[in-house]
Amino acid sequence: MLQSSQKMRGESPVAVIGAGIAGAWQALLFAKAGHAVTLHERDGEAMTQATSHWAGGMLAPYCEQDGSEPVITRLGLRSLDLWREHVPDAPFNGSLVVAHPRDRSDFERFARMTSGHRRIQGDEVRDLEPSLDGRFREALFFADEGHVEPRRVLPELHARIRAAGGAIAFGSAPDARDIDGIAIDCRGLAARDTFPDLRGVKGEEIIVETSEIGLSRPVRLMHPRWPLYIIPRDDNQIMIGATSIEREDSGVSVRSALELLSAAYAVHPAFGEARIVEIGSGLRPAFPDNLPRIAIDKDHIAVNGLYRHGFLLAPALAELTLGYVTRGEIDNEVMQCR
């Protein structure tokens, strides 16, 4: 962390554009720090068009060590502290990684590439997740990780912004160049006018409802094509998802749906009787290096490229932005001054 030679105007009003997970955390931390904040969102209050609407909500910095740069782990670990501080009811029950015997080599590679876990055997797997009793001989348990339900926690963050004195304007999409004061652009893929190198990485999900399977934490299943995850939701619902597919279409193919449902069935046959509630997909904004970026141009700040780590990285990135505005701090791994 280095000090910038020029501080920004800490007393200026702050406009955050984009009320998804990245923008919500920016607005929350600035409002709690005493700034006059307005959060703008072009969508309606339900935010069904937002990338965050389709997210898994996993807070798993250790699991993300498999295939991610160290900066993701560093920021992710800091974000865990911020989630605990500002959303104390967020569940931190850990996460499990499992594999079938045919994918044992992938399981062992994942164990080598990650930290923060311990191996647990059949009885311990059963004690943590009774629904998985007898299904897997061994698992990796990441005890310090957590998860949130995006469609519930995002409105909660918006409420906390208002409680801290911030304002939220839905159906509002101002141009950052027209903002009088500090503008923080968190538009995701809509910011291609600023970042032409952004691409969309598709995440697909199926939500099912079943009273026969109860999970307390996300379960990641080793898969030959994609990382797959199964995440508990409220009301007997479970999300089945895949994280990074290099396509920008918005649909879910028959092949993808079959693979997701087959993988879930392989975790537990009771998924075969579950009721499908929803099938959908969202596009995550990513730069070519898959790393987040905070671009600074005087009073205009752009936060983008959170890739598939939106809920994991958003709190730490907001803290970095706040540190720059109030104290002139620069994080050289993430920030670029134009």
C-alpha cells in the first residue's frame, strides 16, 4: 500500500452508479464513513436484470486459490472480515469439497492448490451434512468460509445504506461525466464504453425445491468440465450452478441443464424428485486477466472486472476506494491512476 501524492476531495458528495453487489458495498462504506451518498440503479428495485441476481453468493477465498491469483485470496480474506462486521447474520458455516472416485485426481489436485481446509472422513461428513451420509468417503472442509443468498442480502445492504443516511435512486442511470462530485462507476458489463476489453463470463444456475435434502453450507463437486456447486437457500430451495463458461449468450442450453441436474443427482438421488423452480444465467464482467480493477481519473472512479468473485471481493474493493478518497491510499495490485 502506497500513499498517493494527491488526495481526493473527501467532503464531496458521492454518486455510485450501479446498485449490484459492487455498487452496494461502495455506497454502504461511504455512507457509514459520513459521506453524502446517492446510489443510482437503472433497473427497478427487484433488480432482476442485475448480474448479482444470478450469483451464487459464496464467500470462499480459500477455494478460489484453485486457479486464481494471490490477490483474490488477499482481498477475499479481508472481505470475510467486512461481511462479519457489517452483515453479522451472514452464515459462516464453511464449505465442503467432494468428489466421486472417478474424479479423485481432481480432488487431490484441488487439495494441493488450496489452503485453509482439513480432510474429513465419512463420519465427519455425516455430522456436518447428514443428507450426505454414505455418499462420500472423504471431503475437504473449509471451516472459515461462508455464503449469502444474493436475492436476500442485496435488499438488506440497500436497507443498511439508507439507515446510514444514503439515498438510492432506482430507474436512474446518470453519466459519470455529468456528476458534480465523486462518481464511482460500478456498471459491470454496461461500462464497455469505458472498458472496451471487458468480456462477459456466463454463470448458469438451476434452483430446485426439495424437503428431502437439507444442507448447511455450499458443497463443491469436482467435475471434468466445470467447477460445480450446490448451495442451500431458504424455503427448502437449493441452487445448483456452474461458475465460468466463456460465452456471452444469456440462455441455458439443454446440455448444460442436463449436466447440472445429473451432477446434482450424483450427489444425492433425492434430487431426482426435486421440483425445478427456476433456470437462468448471468454474465459476470471480466478483464482479460480475470482480475478486478479500480481505475481512477480525478473524481471519477470505476470499479469493475470482479469476474466470478463479485460477492467475495466487493467489500474489500469498497474499502480500498474509501481509503483512496479519504486518505489518498493506493493499492498497486488493484488500482490504476489515469
